[in-house]
Amino acid sequence: MSGIYRGLVSYGDPEFSRFLRRAFLHASGRSPESLDRPVIGIATSSSDFNPCHRQQPELVKSVARGIIAAGGLPMEFPTISLGESFLEPTAMVYRNLMAMDVEELVRAQPMDGVVLVGGCDKTVPAQLMGAFSAGRPAIQLVTGPMSTGRYEGERLGACTDCRRFWARYRAGEIGEDEIGRIERNLATTAGTCAVMGTASTMACLVEALGMALPDSATAPAVHADRLRIGEATGAAAVEIAVADRTPDQVVTAASIRNALRVLLAIGGSTNALIHLTAMAGRLGLTVDPDELNELSDTTPVLVELKPTGSHYMEDLHASGGLPAVLHDLRDLLDLSALTVTGETLGERLGDGPAWVDRDVVRPLSEPSRDKGGLVWLKGSLAPAGALIKRSAADPALFETTGRAVVFSSLEDLAARIDDPALEVEASDVLVLQNAGPLGAGMPEAGYLPIPAKLARAGVRDMVRISDARMSGTAYGTIVLHVTPEAALGGPLALVRTGDLIRLSVATARLDLLVSPKELATRRVELPAASNEPLTGYRRLFRDHVLGADQGCDFGFCRPPS
Ligand code: FES
């Protein structure tokens, strides 16, 4: 059964179920003939708590126009929405909840295909994780990035500039009045963060995976192109549904490898590795960290966007968009990978864009950096791995042996980081414990602030290590996702102030220079794990969340291996 008769309500009388469904659909005022068309769901995620999705109602209308023009029946339905800076303790905790919401509504409701409309960091991976598990034909439409604002002649965009100005404010270089004026010019339009943060990275990866239309990742949220892309996505969804082109036909080991190449070439967010791992896991696929390092060493950074370069997403769109990047990378990609529209990636790329601004998208022969942005580290401090974004780090700190200054929790960090009595030097290594998935929901706290007294003395970067994540808009010599996390008794939990830690980006190592005997003694002294009584979703999260190396998904949401 397809169309409105797909998946009937169980009354014990299928004819009655069909009769009742028609009767209630007549209440919507749709013509009886339209009920025979392919049904295309439009999963929306508008919310007043998600300003990044502010223009979604207009975008959804364009999708519906495209569906109707192609002979389908659009059926819009809401899911939860995750606004990155509006969820306590962090939106990351709720990504899997949104994925479950999308999965069940796509599976349970009568639709032949679905357009997923999202944008802010966690929404796109959540929608795709859900759609992958539901196994129904699907296509992603991102809301598009914000346009930049202006402050005293300077272009500003959320949120690399948020961090830059906040660091200057913390260092005492600008005052209350000025930071207030800047605050009102950082996020001035609808859309997702204006730089190559997590939202932009995910938009590019989805296009690289083939799960969205070509040239759809970068069009600004308020640009007319965004609405044209919406209309074309709606029309494409009808064809995809009729062809029954399910996500497992598009997302394969080859397309995931292509997406990793793109992640590296755009200097993308570290968060994307977690999300890509989770999305792949929903289809029984894996992201191999060793392969990541091999790809990183052979994929140059081509895109000059903040935080690794100086441009914004609107510049990338005007410079040829992701097709320009993909075309330059074509010799490193598997061009036989199928895309959601039924063509191969190679067919999609054709001859590439007519014009590319080489200040924004560097040619392969003259890249911004010779090697990719990410390195997966291993060593005695991170037996299952940790991640560093070398493209956003200070090369002078790539080979560091330093004294640990340890913060045992987010609360401890907040209480002591700016304490004038804190004993800390610029050559020290800041360590944050218990901020991983189980410990704290894995917030974007890995961008530990430079202690105020060092910031005021002009220190701009230090080696910082944690089991937390970092915003894609942040920068610095920051080691993230240390696994196993401290709350699970990983070696990170055993570090004490004064220990020596060695970071070597060249050898992809992260080591705690403390004897195994001493570590065994400390392990015995570790406090017992807290067993706070929890109910509902938070209990589900605590009991089932996997480590960062497995995408922080729930094990029970993955297909049995
Ligand atoms: Fe929504 Fe950055 S806060 S994309």
C-alpha cells in the first residue's frame, strides 16, 4: 500500500481504517483527487526557541509548491526542534530524542517520501539518523546560513566573531558598552551560523553524501536561491518517492568516505565526525578513525572560511558553493557514488561551476593547507581516541609536553578558571574532566577559556584537553572527545595537577606521562560513579548513550550487527 493508505491504524477492519482516514483528510479541504497522489511528508522544525530556523515557514511553502507541481501531495508535520543555545545542559543530549521523533513519525505516518527541513547544528544529523532508521525515501533541505552583519565597518558573523570579541572582552581590551553593541550585530538574519561551524559543515557533508540537491548547502537563508532550492527539493522528493530510492542506496561506504574528504577539505567542525559516525551507524556502516588520519594526510584544506580562514558561508555560495569544492576534489572522490536524485556524483559534478573565486575556494594545486583539518589521536591518555582540529590550532603547540592543570568538572572550571590565585602558566596544559556524554551530556565546553590573568597578559592559545566537544566556530589547540570519558573511568579521570602530558600531532599521540603503578593506585581512589535517580528521557540517555567514538548514539537505535 502507498499514499494515504500506507500503514493503516489497527481497528481490526482495514476497509474501515481507509474510510476513516479519508473522512478525516476531507476535513483538511484537500480535493478528493489529490488524495490519490504520492504523499510527501515535510518534517519541519520551526520553533521560537530556534532563531536559526526563523524563515522555515516560508521555505516549507516553497517545498510544498514543488511537491504539488510534480504531482505529489505535501503533508507538513512538526517534530521537535533543537536551538543550539537554548537547551540545558546542551542540545547534544536531545539529538537522539529528535532522531527518535523523526524516525517514528516518518515510519508511523502515511508518506511515500519525506523532505527533512532543518539547519541548526543537531537538527540535520537528528533528521537523517531518524530517516535512515525509518528506511523511507528522504531528502534533506537545510535552512541555509545567516548573512553577515556590520559593526564599525567590520563584517561580523556568528559565531567565530562571538568568540573573538568575547576573548577580547575577557582580556579587558573592550568594555561593557562595546560588547553590548557587538552582541546586537553578530546574528542579524534568519539562518544558521555564518561560518564553517557545525551547521555549515553538516550542510556541506549532506550535499557530499548525496542526500541533498547539488549547490543546496550554501545558499543564504534569506537569498531567493534558498526558496528556489526549496521548490526543487519538493519536486525531487516526488521522483525519489516514486522510484523508492531509500537512503541505504545513497549512503554507502563510498559516500561516507567522500563526506570525510569534504569534511577535511572545508576545515569542517569536529562535531561533524560524531554526527557522521552516528548517521553511518544507523545504516550499519562505520567511520574508521585510522582511515580518517589517512584521508587527513592526503586531503588539502581548500576552503578559506572562518574559523580557519577569513570568509563566510555567503562568500562560499557566491564563489561556486560546494560544487566548486567537490569539482576540485574530484580526483580524490569516488565519483561512482549514487546521489539521492539517481545520478552519480560524477554525473552531478559535470564540468564544475563556470566561475570560482579562488580567494575563497583554493585550487588543489595551491591549497590553503597541505593536509586536512582533523587528526585522530591515540595514546595512554586516550586509549580509544581523541580528536584535534589542527587547521584551527597553533602549529607552535603541535608538539607539546606540559604540566597538567586539572579541573574536575564544569562547575570546578567555572569556579576557578579566573581565580587570580590559580597556579597556571602559558606552557601548561589545561585539562577538563567529566564533560563527556555520560558525565555532562558532552557540551561544547572543550574550548576552555584562557585563564583571565593569562589572557590579560596576552596569551591567546594553550593546549586544552577534555572529553567534551567544541563548537565548530571555535579555534585553538584543543584536544576533544577523549575516549573513554572520565565518567566511565577512562585515564582522563586519573590525571592530577602537576602530571606531565605529551601531545604529538606529528605522531597522532596523546600520552599521560605517569607510571602504570601510580595510575593503578589512583584508580582505586576514584570516587564511585554517581547514581542520581533519573526518569524519562534523561534516564534513557544515561543508560544507553555510546561513547564519542561511536557517535554518541543509543546502541538500541542501531541495526543489530
Ligand atoms: Fe544554530 Fe549556530 S546556533 S547554527
